[in-house]
Amino acid sequence: MSRVFSAALVLRQTSHAVTRQLLARLGHPDLPVPWDGLHERDVDPVLDAVRALPRAAQDDFEGALRTVFDLASAAGVAAIREAAGLGEDALPPDAPHDGSVYDLAAWAWVHLPRAVEVATLFHQVDHLAWWRRRDDLPRGEPDASPEALARLGTELAALLEAEQGRGRRCTVEPLARGPTRYFFAYPDDYVQNVTAHDDGGRLTPRTFRRTFAVVFALDPAAGTLELYARLSARLKQRVEEVFARAVLGAEVGPWARPAYHLARLRWRETALPTDPADRVRVSVRQLRLRVRGTQRVLTVKGDPDLGPDDVYDMLDDLLDRERVPLASLDVTLVGFCFEFLDAPPGRGRTLTFEVAAPNTCSLRNQRPERVELALEYLRRWGICVDRPADPGVGAA
């Protein structure tokens, strides 16, 4: 079940001690709240005191709680630790070691602001799906200097303004995460008109311009680029060209070679072997097939309770092999499930993602170590086929 944000919910899950630290960082250490003897779940006096502040201060407080809410999970706390360079079980002595994930996220917001900023970017990556992949970029570290970032932002803004009438300004932020170099671009979106209350409580029309996200994930060693952007395929290609020119100093053209090869997975007998040391079991949970030469599409999603091969059992039940042989079907999407046998039962035990032909995948929105493991297996099985290493790279 998805969570729904409210200030009261966050305050009830956060200890009063950490809430007071958060208020102090916002510049309100002396709010008239009867803290002594106040029950931990009683948050109405806190909310009443905040409502007496100026509207801008109320918005700052709610914005901080929203960040805490977004990071208040096992994955969010892990992202904060990763961003702060802390080990899995490492926390500074003054952190709430026995606190909830809300306590940890709120404490980090107060004491580790830069780590929270970076963890928020990690959180953004982990919730973006359908990345477009290509592997023809030059191998080597990109230029992440202020000049290169400004060049990338300027060229993206010019492209989007010329093509779509938006993107007037664009800010680019780099971030390294494991072997991947991320570039977060935030171009201006279209103007939006809204009605909001002013400081006097009167409804007033307001105009503002939000930004939207264009995210590049570059593997410098492999020369692969994954792009997240809610743009047309034609415009994504031009965005990739701008990126390569601005931060790699390279000119690239259209990329037509498939990044993912799924045809073999229509056969039940296709093996997906794993190393025993990894303690992971892999199954195909979903297939989308198209009858070659037509627009007829069949999507089959198995029931894991009926066995790891249920998607193929369903395919056998649904298809008349004499009229529609498997060889006449193209596989356009595969849903994978990685089950980590040593993980405790729960949401963290499995990793599920989809790969779609020819070059998109939802794998990037997973924990980075699991992304790398899954990518390694996709390469080993011949599903993800990167271009060969450049001659002499190994020797160098």
C-alpha cells in the first residue's frame, strides 16, 4: 500500500527530541510548545505553534517534513548512509541508534544536510523507470567541470526551446554512484497558472514555471549511456547527441543496434544459470509477444504461487502451436524476478524489473549493487550485448 504524506503523520513517527532539533535548524528553537510531559504521539501542540508562524516559515517546515517522509524507509536510510560514506551499520554517536526510520531521516536532515541532498537524488533515480540504453559512446571519464555542465545545460535548453517551446534555462548537477556517473538536468517546463491563497488569505492567481528531469547514467568503463527523459524517441536521440558532445567531446549519430536480445526467452528451455555463491534464483514472470508482421500482441503474466515456470505453463494453455508456432512470435518485453535466497522474507527479498526490445529497461530504479549484479547476468546470458572492448584497452 502506498503511503500518503501528512505533517501529522511524520511528527507522530518522529520523536519530540529530533523534532526539536529540526525546528531549531529552521530557526525556531523557542516555539511555545509544552514539551515537558508531552506524550510522544501528541503532535497537536506542535502543529498549532507552527500554524502561528508566517506562511513562508510554515511552508519551510512542511517542506522539511516532506523530505523526511520521502527518505523514511529502509531504502531511504540506506541511501543516506551511502551518500554520507557510512557503513551499513555505522552511525555517528549522536544519531538516534534506536529510533525509527523517521527519526533517522529527520536527524540526518538536521546534521547531514549534504548527505540528504545526495540521498534525495539517489531516491529520484530509484523511482525512475524505463531507461533507454546505448553502448557506442567513447570510453573514459566524462568532463564534469562547471564549464562542461554549463555547456550541457545551455545546449539542452536551446534544443528543447527550439523543438518544444520549453527549456528556457537548464541546470545540470553531476553525481557519482559506484561505477555510474549521473548527470541530472533540470530544464524549465511550460508556464503553469494556478490559484493560491496569499498572505492575507485571499485567492490570487499565480504563474510559475517548474522544471522537469532529464537524467543521464553513464558507465565510463563500458561506454554505455542510459537516458531517462519523457520525450519522443526522435528527441531522445538528439538529447544523447548533445550529451556526448558537451561532456565527452564526441559526435555520435543514431543508434540502431538493439541493446537487448530477448528472442530466446520465448522458449521454456532457455537456461538462466547463476553462481551458487550469489544465492540468487531467477525466473521469468512476464512475456509480451507480438505475432510477426502484425500488430497482434499477447501479454502473459504468471502466478509465482503456481511455480517459477507458470508464465510458460500459461503460454502452453493459451497458444494453439499449430496455428501460432512460437517461432512466429517476437518477444518485445520480459519481466524478470531475482530472488535473493539469503535475504529475510519481505519486500527486499526479490528484485523485479522489465526489459523491453530493443533498448529500454526498468532495472536502473533498484539498489545499485543489485543493478550491477543483474546487469552482469543479463550480459552472461546474452540478453544485454555490449560492444566488444576497444583493441588495446585491456593491455593499457
